[in-house]
Amino acid sequence: MKRMTTNSINGLYIVLLAVMLASCQKGYLGKKPDKSLLVPKTPADFQSLLDNFNVFNVSPGLNVISGDELAIPDELLDGFGNTTEKNCYLWAKDLYGGEQGYEWNLPYQQVFYTNIILDGLPAVNGSSPADARKVRGEALFYRAFAYFNLVQDFAKAYDPATATIDPGVILRLRSDVNDKPGRASVAQVYDQVLKDLAEAEALLPLTAPYQSRPVKAAAQALLARVYLQMGQYDKALAWATSALKLHPELIDYNTLDESADMPFPNSPAVSNAEVILYTRNAAYEYSIASNTIVSPELYALYGDNDLRKSIFFSGGEVNYFKGRYTGSGYDLFGGFATDELYLIRAECSARAGDGASALADLNTLLMARWKTGTYIPYTTGNAGNVLSLVLSERRKELACRGLRWEDLKRLNREPGFAKTLVHLHGGQDYSLAPGDPRYVFPIPAQEITISGIAQNER
């Protein structure tokens, strides 16, 4: 790989990224900049770079196939052209098999891009301060989201007792490619994510012309998600509440065509009322609708009058997942939506011992999910273990969105919710026990060679 030799990639050369990011499978550092490229001169120029839909509105996707939501038949798994997908499904020691580590490279493309924007923006923001603040807010949001995604896949779950010593990821905060920071701790990565989000939340607007641009509620939703992973439930509840004040809408599933192959609007071209920020999970062969075959265990969780059973799944002898908030037959949803916020708030209330508030949020959500007239609201008298109920509904509602993997990692630290995963292939059971080192993805060999950082234990 040809490395850059300039002391700094000046923000004024940012248009080169349109070329670099198209070929960034070779790593998040690219080719030497061509100084003849057009120079951005206004916040609108930087905004156009953030609107690169195929860079910023994409989240990692291998965590879905690594979890317990899919049951992929042998002939389908063996036919995948991407070795990494099969290796993830079977939790192999070597995930990549010589292929590029897209799950690592993708977020670092976003980090690289945002760092150049953040470094270059101050030189031009005098022309439109309000627009410059908004652009800065978007860049900070996307950098935070990228690092949060990285630490979910390439580090242990956040544990307050060990986060300061658990290896995280490389924390790049400048666009100077000669700056070679080592591997930050998990705590340092989370601290940076929270710092970026705190500023982004203050800068982002309340509304945007497209669901693919982050707004204030998106930053609040990500803050709620981050604090949930950290086990700081009071803060997660507060941020979920703030986001719901701005974006409380739920779709009544009774208004959808449950027989449709793609029952949700084809977002973001057509607005989905629940979507706060549209991103899609990176497309792999498993994510094609007819290949996203769900686990019978997951399918069995839904009641007969629960519309999610027919709206999320094909209902055939082999069930595939069709309940995509992308409205696409190829892309799984990886963004932020209102339903997740109700579930975060319900979980946090349950953990605080406020069962009534937890069930109120759960009832609000489920009234919009069950056939009209069939849902019997939960009360503290009939709910049983409220936290278990909320976590079960979280699993059902947020299926195939890329959230289950991080939930498994954090819940494995609680004996009552820890789970051993089992995938069957070739007549053999492959298992992943709670706390297994394979819950942490290996860093691509190319990155180890370039940076010299330590490889994750497998």
C-alpha cells in the first residue's frame, strides 16, 4: 500500500477523498493527495462531503451474522463468495481468510473524512458561521458513531472495573497521517465518543431536509445507546427521554400490508416516521432478503396476534427477515429509530426498580405492534420479571439491526442473562460461550503490520 508522505492532509484537499474512499478497501490511509483537485471554500462544500451517502450512512454488518438471530443452511453458507461471512458465522479464529477487513476500514474511512473536515472547517467558517456550526456538529456525530461501532466489534464490552486497561482501538483525532497514536483503552474511546457527542448535540439542528443527515435527536439517541452499553442507566434514561420529546412517533403496524415483501417505506427516499437517522448496515450476501434466514428460536418468540410476526418474517417453511426499516431487499437498517428509545427507557426504568414506568413505555410500543383490540397491556401485577420482559421485547423489536451483538456482550456480564450461542454447520455444533475471546473481532493483519499494535486474543 502506498502511504502518504505529506506532514498533514490539509482540509483544503478534502475532495481527494471522493477518490480515496472509493478504493479504501486497501486501508483507511490512501494515496498521496492530488493538490490540483478542487478546494472547498464554504461550509456548503464541506456539507456536500458529509452527504456522501455511501460513506457516512453505512454501519458495520458482520455483527448480525455473528449473533443468534440467523440460522443459515449449509448450502447457502458454503456458497457465500465472501469467506469472512462464513468465518463470522462459525466464530473462526481467522475471520478474514486473506480478505480485507471492511468492518475495520469502513469506520476509519469515516474517521479520516471527519478529521479532515474538522481540521479544515475553521479556515472557511467565517462565510456562514451557523452553517459551519451545523457541519461541525455532523462531523463530530459521525466520528463518535464510527468509534462507537469500532469499539463494539474490536474490543470487550465496557466494564467499569477494567475499561481503563482493556485495549480499545486506535484513536485518531487529527488528519495528519504521520501522527501514529497507539491503541487507546476502552475507557479512552468511550470518553472521546461522549465528548464528541456532547458538542455535536449542542450544534446539530432540530430538523434536517433528509433522514440521512443527523439532527439533535440522533445525537441524543446515540448518547442513550452509549450510556446503556456503559451501564450508566440514569444517563441513558435521561437522553432517551430527551430524544423522545423531539421524536416520539411510532408506526401503527395495523396500517401496514403484512403480506408485502417489503412492508416499510423505501427509506430514505420515502420517509419512515420512526426513523431519526437513516443508516444501513454494510451489505453482505447474507443480508439479501431471501438469504437472511432467521433462527427458529427467534421466530418462536412472537405471539400470533403480534403483527411483527407477519411483518418482520416471510412466514414460509424457511423464514427470511423482511422487516427492514430501509424498505430494501438488500440492506438491513443500522440507524436510529423511536422504538429503540422506548426500549432503552423501559430497560433503564426497570433496572431502577420503576416497573410502572417501564411497562408504560412497553405498552406504548406494543399497542402499535399488535392487532387492534388484541393487546392486553402489562401491569405490575401481570408482568412478572419486568426487566426480563423488556429485554425479550428488545430482542424481538430490534431484530437484525446490528444491536443484538452488543446486547449479547453486555448482558453476558450478568449471570441471569448470559447465553451460549450455537450454530450448526456440516452436522457439527459450533458454540460461543459468554465471555469467549471470540466476542472481540480480530484486527485485520494489514493494520497490525502497518501500525504495530497488538492483535486481539482469539
